[in-house]
Amino acid sequence: MKTLKSIGYSIELGSDSLRQLNQFLKNENYSSYFIICDENTLNHCLPALLSSSMILKDAEVIEIESGEASKDLEIASHIWQTLIELKADKQSLIINLGGGVVSDLGGFVASVYKRGIDFINIPTSLLSMADASVGGKTGIDFGAVKNVIGTIKQPKGVFINFDFLKSLPERHVNNGLAEVYKMALISDAQFWKKLSDRTNDDDLEYVITKSITLKNTIVKKDPLEKNIRKALNFGHTVGHAIESVLLGTKNELLHGEAIVIGMMAEAWLSYQKKGLTKTELNYIVSVLKTKFNPQAIHTSYTNAIVDLSLNDKKNSKNEIRCVLLNGVGDYKIDVAITPVQIKKALEYYNSVVE
Ligand SMILES: NC(=O)c1ccc[n+]([C@@H]2O[C@H](COP(=O)([O-])OP(=O)(O)OC[C@H]3O[C@@H](n4cnc5c(N)ncnc54)[C@H](O)[C@@H]3O)[C@@H](O)[C@H]2O)c1
């Protein structure tokens, strides 16, 4: 059992975390509880949550459909409507029981309902345990643009129960690991070395704990992403654009899968524009390729990916701004990139995976 202190709340990790949650609920005395989950977390995680705390016996459960498409204004409206009908008030608590989709959406809904009510995250996917549940970024997608509507509002607590991983499909384990590898690349060369040498997933509790500890250290220093927090977006300028372009097509990728491609493309840009050496580039690309087996991106998508990169939240003055690596464990934020360079990075990516 481990506790990390974050910005005004605690992150509880381990087998005791649901007991800690029960204690938290006893201390806080909320007027009512609304558990947001999707069909998978309803089946696999809700029973354990409900049996961990008598306080939640009358909680209302709001179920959304699983998947990125639920990070949508219409779904958010449906939840607000339900909260109004069920008379949620300023002292109500929203409990996000799920992966990053549930915590991004549920956190956003809570952060503006009645000008903001409390919410907590109980992450159930590897990606949300290792990354999304901490840091207070909430939001939804709008049209083709990912995470473009949102808020930064810290949860009141994060309770990480590794047992939930038992039912998580293998594809989603790898998906979450992508963000872990990113965390190591930007901030911890030793951790990256350990990840590079991994041969199986026996160490998930360790890698999640390490990853969320690294993230928490960064967001505590820069909660509003004015400066170093931008580093967490390594791989995301190209990655988000790819994820958005493929959303709803037969080639749709999970968030982490798109970020792997983004990291490989942006590692090449780091070699071109920053201090990353050819040896480091080859090392990073070969580790990511071996671990994640990413597929080529058809050139018919290139223009749309470049266009969407121009819409990225990190941009400024119509320039694409990217996080690049100076080396493993060292980064540079706000590097200006041209559309042509993005195109070339995609060509490089395809040349190494084809
Ligand atoms: N806010 C942030 O800081 C942040 C950081 C990284 C990613 N994100 C966002 O997170 C989202 C991706 O998160 P995700 O990969 O967790 O997606 P997700 O919430 O869709 O979960 C992945 C899948 O796993 C299922 N699932 C979750 N837990 C399960 C369990 N214990 N057993 C069985 N099935 C389970 C879900 O139902 C879903 O089908 C993206 O929208 C991304 O933008 C946010």
C-alpha cells in the first residue's frame, strides 16, 4: 500500500485502496453519490466497489457506452440531465469508475455542473492508473478534435486497486503501457532502460506506481501546464492527430496505440531538430516497435493528420508546437514544427515499420 500526495488530494495505491475510499467517504459526508461507469466496468468493477462500502448502497449508477466516442457533448448532456432529474446538489459526489474515457468525461461533467461539484477517480484501466486519473485534466472531444473542450479540475481523491487489472483485455494493457513508456522517455532514463529490458507483464504494479509517481511530480510543479507539464505531451502532437483521423474508421486505434506512433515520429523530429543522437533514435524506435508492433499509416491519411496537428492545443500563433527529446529522459518544450516536417516524420515512421 502506498500513498502519494498530490494537489490537495491523495492517491492511494494497492490492495487497501478501497478501504481507504470507504474511510474517505465516511470523513467527507456527501449528500449523494453518482457512479459513472461503462458496461465493462459495471460488470467487472462495480460489484467490488459496492461491496467495499455500505455508504454507496444507495448510490445512483450512470452507465455510458465504452469507448472514445463517449467523450462527447451529447453524452455529457445526458449525464447532466440525469443529475438534474436525480436532484444532484452541490454536496453530491461523482465517482468515476473506469478508464480514461470515464474519468475525462465524468471529471468534465462534475467540473462544470452547478459551477463544479466534487469528483473522485477509481481508475480501472492500466492507462488511467498509470496516467489519466491524476493531474486534473478533464474533457471531451468535439467534432474531429480530441480533448478540445475541457477544464483542469483536480479530483478529491484517486484510489488505485490493481485487482481491477485482472479483467482488462490484453490490448488495453499494452495501450496503457504506451503512456508509461512515454513517461520514462521524458523523465527517467533508468526507468526507460528497465522498460526496454522487460520481457513480460509481471511487473505491472511496479510500472504503474513508478509512472504515476513521475507524473504526479511533474503536475505538482506545474498544475496548469504553463511549462514543464507540457512534456507529458511528447508523442501527442502527431499521436492525437492520428487518433482523431482514424476515429470511427476500420483502422481506428486506441489512444496509447496512436501515441506509440506519435512517439516514433516525434523521436525522429527530435533527431532532426534537437539533441537526440542517431543511436538513441534507433534504440527508442526499435524498443517501441518490438513492444507495441505498430502498423503503417496509409498515405491517404497524411494530409488530414497534418491538418489536425495544426489544431493541437499546444500550438501558438498558428505554428505547430511540439515536445521533443534532447536525449532519453530529457526534453525541450515548445519546439516549432512545420507541416512539411510532420509529413516527413510520418514517412520516416512508415519506412521503419513497413
Ligand atoms: N486526463 C488525462 O490526463 C489523460 C491522460 C491520458 C489519456 N487520457 C484519455 O484517456 C482515454 C483513454 O483511456 P483508456 O485507455 O483507459 O480508455 P477507456 O476508458 O475506453 O478504457 C479502455 C477499455 O477498457 C475497458 N475497461 C476499463 N477497465 C476495465 C477493467 N478493469 N476490466 C475490463 N475492462 C475494462 C473499458 O470499458 C474500455 O473498453 C483517452 O480518451 C485519452 O484521451 C487522459
